[in-house]
Amino acid sequence: MIIGRKIAHKVKVISLRLSVVREKCVHCHRCTERCPVSLPVEAMVDSKLMEHSEYILCGTFADSCNENTIFLGFR
Ligand code: SF4
């Protein structure tokens, strides 16, 4: 799945991706605390680098953000 996502991003195929609006983040830590695979989500938001090799596309941390900072969608 990870290799498939990397190829999709490389050839710019529409795929499920994360987007962030970093300015909305209030640093509440909810996303990092609720991530089922313990990704450093808040640090990812700060860096705007939302791709992570261990991300499993579950969407849990996007759903846990009350500030609508993180979006999961096709683009
Ligand atoms: S849950 Fe949302 S507001 Fe809270 S730290 Fe994560 S991205 Fe920022």
C-alpha cells in the first residue's frame, strides 16, 4: 500500500491524501494522542509534511481535530 501511494504521488494520480491548514492548529495534541499507530501528527502538521511511511489511511487523527486543521480527501 505504501509503495502504491508513493507511485501514485509520483505520477500525480488522484488518490486519497492528507491536507492541512497549519494556521488553524491550536496545539491541543488530540491528533497525536489518538493516532492508532502513534505517528507524530502534530509535528507533521507543523511541518506541513503529512506523508509518513507508517500512515495507514485510517483518518482517525483527521476526525479527532476539532479545529478542522487536517483533511483527508481525494486530490
Ligand atoms: S488536533 Fe488539530 S488543533 Fe489539535 S494539535 Fe492536532 S492538528 Fe492541531
